[in-house]
Amino acid sequence: MNKKTALVVGTGAGGGMIARELQGKYQVTILEAGGSFKPFSLPIGKMAALRRTGLFLDERMIHLLLPNMLVEKTKDMVLVRGISTGGTTTLATGNAVRCDGSIRALGIDLDEQFEELYRDLPITTAHQKHWTESTRNMFRLFEKMGLDPVVTPKLVSAAQCVECGHCAIGCPTGAKWDTRALIEDAVQMGATLVTECRVTALSIENRTVKTVHALRHGKKETYQADLVILAAGGLGTPVILQHSGIACSNTLFVDPVLCVAGPMEGIGQDHQLLMPFISQQDGYILSPYMDYLSFFFHRSWRLPMKNIASIMIKLADQEIGGTDGKRIDKSMSPSDQRNMDEAVAKSREILERLGVPEKNQFLGILNAGHPGGMLPLTEREKNSLHNPALPDNLYVADATLLPRAMGNPPMLTIMALAKKIAVIL
């Protein structure tokens, strides 16, 4: 008897994991909108010198420096995502943070899946041994201020890490793990990977996906499978669903990020692991972070990178907004702005205690890279993890399912959820 077939759309945290888990039980084909990931390889110093030419006028031009990074703009902020094999995990900083509280509140238990991830993936805090003195000083200051910093579990080989600070623009040494490893595993086990293939819509009959429509190299292509899993990301999956006649809710969250920075001679944040530790606060997190988007495109950041001290705020925003593929409707709510103002004030205090006067401090570009929530799980789906609006052979396995903004790195939680869905399938 022929093995059943499965089509997985996307190669990020959800797609990479579920493709690897299903291959063997199904014959899996993986469709990825982007091509192979290429890390930023040019010297930062030389590229920084180009800022004075005025060439870098718009954040969307980051695509010229990093072709696999797609930047879109809303009224309030810049949205960033990865379009390549590995999805946005190639541009993430390798944080392995468990943040499934809102999922557990629905009655969904992911303990077994997290245990498997902790056992199978290279998660470590050993990078702490390689911290620079400036990172250690900042950690001690967070402790002194009662901010309860915690060393960030990282998907990284501490022995291979050269502290180049390039985590968010592509690790040059391969020290940082991303889901390309899962895709490689799936392909070695017999899966087929099709790159530069953007899924546009699904044809549905009698609660069954009959055909998957895509564009590849400008030509229309169609695919069929017994099972279809959408994992095109929190902005990609809802568009495919809506173009297929399946409504999504206007409950988009994005985890807005803002960096508060200032000049500090020789602090060297450009040569340390990004987000080496995290301080969990009510509604946001704080962490040391060098913001490359602001460095290239914000006038206030036109200093040598080695002389910039920067604190990142990542906010758990209200689930309000949406996208139809043509535009993204997402703004900061009054509640979001109040939380952000509180976080900025706290970050300014940290920098002041480090020796950066408030008058010399500056903000970065408000950006975001964790979209999700437009087909949120409810208690009704706690056993099936399948929204009843979906055809019987169609599942979603990415951040689109998350019921609440996390204000935290979501990669590990998305992978755990994808593993759970694979068990059901």
C-alpha cells in the first residue's frame, strides 16, 4: 500500500519541526517561499561608513544587505521576518525560552514535547562562561536593581561561538542552531524540499483540501497531498487561509521591540552574544541587545557600534490587528504604550546607572518579529489542536495558533506545539 502524503508549507520553527516529525509516517513534501539562507558577511565597519552617504533611507532597504530578511511597515512600526530555508529562526538569536502559559491555561499539556526538545536540541547556558566583562557588569546591575535577570538558554554551541554579535543577521560559524537542521534531517529521511515556491491559496471541496496553488519562478504550480500543514508564519499562514475562503480573526500580535541606547566608550556590545540574559517584567522583558536595524537606519545610532550600550524592550502587545496580504493593520494600543513607557523609563535608569546620562540616551526603531494569533487556539480545540473552520485534512502549526502575545522568544514553544500536532497526526 502506498504511504500517505503530507505537504508542509514553511520551514521555520513550526514547519521544520513538523516536517521532520512526520517524514516516515507520511511521504512529506516541504514548500518554502524563499531560497537558501545567506548570512550577512560584509565587514560591519565598512557598511557603517556607508551610512554617511545617505543611501540607507528606508528600513526596507535592509533587503540589500540581507536578502533573506523581509521588512514591511505599518503606521507605527517595522515588521521583520525571514524568507528562506529555516524561516525566521535563521535571524532569531537562538533563545530557547519556554513560554506556554497561555496554552497550558487552555488545558494543553506540552510537558512531554518540551522534555524531548531539551533532550534532543543543543540547549545550553554554558555561554555564560564566555561573557565579556561589560555583560557581567550589566548582569550584576540588573541583580542590584531587583530585576531578577536569568541567563538565557541558548540553541548554540558555546565552544563554536566567537562572540561576533551577528546572531540576528546570520551566524557565520554555524554555532547557532536553527531549523535548517530539521529540514536536513527530513530530507535525509526521504522528504522533498521545494524552495522559492510561494503558496497562494488552497482549493477546498467537501471539507477537504484538494489542491495547493503556488507560484515558483513566476509560474503557477499545483500540489496535492492527503494532509496539508500550513506553517508559513504568523503573517503568511493567515493570508493563505483568507485567500482560500477561511476567515481569520483580527487578533494579530507582534511582540514590539524598542531599544534604549546611549554612547559608552568601549562597551563592546557588538562582540557579545545577543540577549545573553533576560529580565522578565510584567508585560515585557528587558535584555542587552545590539539593534542592527536601528544601527543602519536611525540617525541617532551613527556611532561606532563598539561604543553603543543598548537595552532591548520586548513587549507583550494586545491582540488587535490583522493582515490581508496587501497591508498589515497593526498599531500600539494605549495599554501597549503605557507598558512601553514604563519599560523605557526602567531602561533609561539602567543606562544611567551604567554611566550614560539620560540627556545622551536615544531610542531605536520600533520593530517587531514575532507575529501570531490570527487563528488562536481555544479550549474547544485542546485535544484536537484543529480549528473546526479548517478542512479535515488541513492543520496549522505555527504562531498563528498562539492565543496570547508572549513578549518572549517563541521559537521553542512553537516547536513544542508542532511536535504535539505531529503526535495527533
